[in-house]
Amino acid sequence: MKRWIPTLLAALLAGCAGPDVQQYRAATPALDPAEYFDGVTDAWGIFQKRNGEVTKRFHVEITGSRQQDTLVLDERFRYDDGTTQQRVWRLVRDGGDNGEQRWRGTAADVKGEAQGTAAGNALRWQYTLLLPVDGTTYEMQFDDWMFLIDRCTMMNRASMRKFGIEFGQVTLTFRRRACNP
């Protein structure tokens, strides 16, 4: 029985590995974050606890601009309870190969640097968010997966974890204003 334990653990860990952004390399339309977020983009989202309960709904207005080699995303959140929040991302393309783009970025409420890789129609964006809750700030690891549906619409699903345990998910739908009639 004991000889099966390493095999079982290896199988469980492999099952947790998740997809690789490269598997979307041939998917179209191709996502270029600097192109998609140029201008004003609206997003609508929800936060769900790990049991599926929706605890927050929100709208985000994102104004994207290029400042030399930096993509600046000014995000303005309005939550269903009337509260607001602003996050300003500064993103820089950081090379890439095999049909992928690598990105890194910073924001005031992000610990260290966010890292992202885009390939095909997908972008995986990972970072640690400093999340204030009732007077305490928690370091939550976010693993965002964004998928370009068409040139105007993008979907995002983010897993929020601490100590490897998922606490919830954020789901967003993005729509570029330049595409609206």
C-alpha cells in the first residue's frame, strides 16, 4: 500500500497543474492587450465565494493609454453597494517567443510585480493583490485567465487563493466602447 502513495500524490499534483497558455497559441482572434485596452473598455463582473454564492457585483470603466513603452490601465470600479475603487496598472511588454507575449505590471495594491503571458486568444495574468477586509489587509494570489471572444468582447475568470486554498472566483465580461453602436 505504501508504494502507491508517491504515485497517487504525483497524480493529484499533476491534476492541479492546470492548462498552459501555449495550448491556445492557434486560437483566434489573437489577443494583444495593448491593442485591446487602447481607449475605453467597460467590464461587468461578479465575485463568488468558493461555494458559488455571489457576494459582489460591479462595473469597471477602464481607460487605456500608451505612455512610451508602458500601457496604463486606469480602472474605476463601482460596486453594487455603492462603494467605488480605483486601480491604475502600469504594464510593460517583456519579450516572448513561440507566438507568445510576456507582460509584467504594477499597481499600488499589488505586491511586487504581476506576470502575464498571452498566446493566441488567451492571456494568463498572475499577481498578489493586497485586499483590505474589515481593517485587515490580506495577500491574495490571483490567477486570471482572459479569452478574447471577438475584437470587441473578452471574458475573464480569476481564481483567488491564499495558502493554495481557493477562497473565491471573479468573473468579468469586457466590452470595448469603440465597438458599441
